[in-house]
Amino acid sequence: MLMSLSNIESFVSACKELGLKVTPQRIAVYETLKNRTDHPTVEEIYIDVKEKQPFVSLATVYRTLETLEELGLIRRVAYFGNSVRYDANVSHHHHLICLSCGAISDVELNISWTPPEEIMGYKVNTFGLNLFGICPKCQTKS
Amino acid sequence: MLMSLSNIESFVSACKELGLKVTPQRIAVYETLKNRTDHPTVEEIYIDVKEKQPFVSLATVYRTLETLEELGLIRRVAYFGNSVRYDANVSHHHHLICLSCGAISDVELNISWTPPEEIMGYKVNTFGLNLFGICPKCQTKS
DNA sequence: ATAGCTGCAAACTATTTGCAATCCC
DNA sequence: GGGATTGCAAATAGTTTGCAGCTAT
């Protein structure tokens, strides 16, 4: 399943607006992430990206992800394992996390709850809900 | 502020029940974590523990935390920085996370919401809410 | 007595950085 | 052309592990 052209195009125009150069590596990283829903690690993204850009370096993938995250085009995900995971879905959503294998899936939940604007001295911006459980695959294994 | 004796005692008896040897290092690690509310990293715990056990090794702190976590005496916390953080509060509670400095505080929130038992094939056990914002200290700095 | 712990040092994994070459605008 | 970006390799940070000696039970 390829990413729709409009997604690439909107990524390209976002880059231009933000003053980022549009390089094939950047497109490949973003496109890879956009095509996955499983919140891959940097290493996993790197493996995918190499199919399109065989000479890409891991350092570039790290740098690209960092840049895109700073600009809000992708999101770093709360994680429990020992490596960072990324998500191209920057809209407000929540996560389902497998306690057995660490997989993370997006969930849409209608929660009629808004966080307090301020609590314990913190100015609250946003919130995220993590549901912990066992994913379908791991249920089969056990 | 020292930890109350009853906390140490209950930790000791929990260890005995679980078949763990009660070593001064373990007590020091647990006590250190129990005395803090800021979800310290392993390095931070190590620094504190050294005040009581100057010859403790970092590897022991890592191993102790791992052991205590497996037995449910402490909890590994969702994190965004590049090191793991721990929490001696194993009761159900939520987190306030500072987007600027990464500090994590416990919050008690009354949320009249229970997660679905099953969603998208996952068997859901529990959930955690993260509120993201800016902590009091960082509000002052900016 | 002995299984479990610990300290040390070395190994490993994830991530970051310096730098020269290259590429977009 | 020129600053941003890349690839490579080396450096760093965080964590884990092997092993010999020690300690709680």
C-alpha cells in the first residue's frame, strides 16, 4: 500500500514552508513512517528506508526524525522498551500498548473529559491515554 | 525526611515472602526511591544510594531495580528522555510530565472512566493517563 | 553450606557528533 | 554559490553481562 500522492505533496510543501530542504532521504523517512501504523523504532525505519535509498545512513535517519519531530511533522511516542519510537500521526489520539511485546497501536476513544488547565502548578497542554494489555498476536502465543 | 520504619519493614517482609535476600543494597535502593517523588533515573538513584552505601556499584542498582520491578515492588515509568525512570508508587495513579525538562510527578485524578475490556483485539488490563505541560520551575525560567 | 548477591570490568546497544563531500535552492 | 544536508567513522551514553569473591539464610 503506497502513500497517497497528496500526502507526499503536503509533506513537501510543509518542508518548504518551514525552510527545510526537500531531500530524497527526508521524503523516504516520512513516507516510510506514514505507511506504518505500528510506531516503529529508528532501526526499523532505517531498514525500510534502505529499500528506497540503499545508501542512506542510520545517522541521517536519526537526524531526520529529530528534525521532523521538532517541527511537529511527526511525533515521538511514549515508550517502555529501550529504543525510541515514532508516529506520523500527529492528531490527538491514544495508545494501546502490549505488555508482552511492546507493540503500540493507535486507538480512537471518545473520552468526554478535558484536563484541568492547571494542576499542581503545572500548566497543562494536552494529555495522552495509554491502555495496557495483551495484543492479539501475544494472546495466541501464550 | 526519612522513610517511616513501617515502610522499610514491609519492604523487608515482602522480600522474604518473595524469596529475595534482604541486602543493605536492596534496602538502600528501595528506600531511596520511596523517599523521592520525582521518578528518578537509574543514575540519580545510584548517586543517592552511594550516600548510604558508598561502595555500591551502578550495575547492582540496575539489577536491583530490575528485580524489584519484576516482582511488582516498584514500577518502571513511561519516559521520553533517554533513560529509564522508576517509581516506588505502585498504586494506580497518573502522571504529569513537563515538556520542557522531562520531570514527572504523580497526580491523583478522579476519572469516572473505565477502559473497555477488549478493544481492537487487545485484552486491556489497565490504563495510565499522561498530562503534558510545563512544570512550575520551567514556567519561571522562560 | 550454598544459592543468591555484589563489585568490577568489559561488552553491548542506542544515539550523537565532527568533518569532509555533496546536494538543493 | 553557499548554506543545509549527508555519509562515514568515531565518540558518547545508557544498560547488560561474565565472573570471581562475598553474604544472608
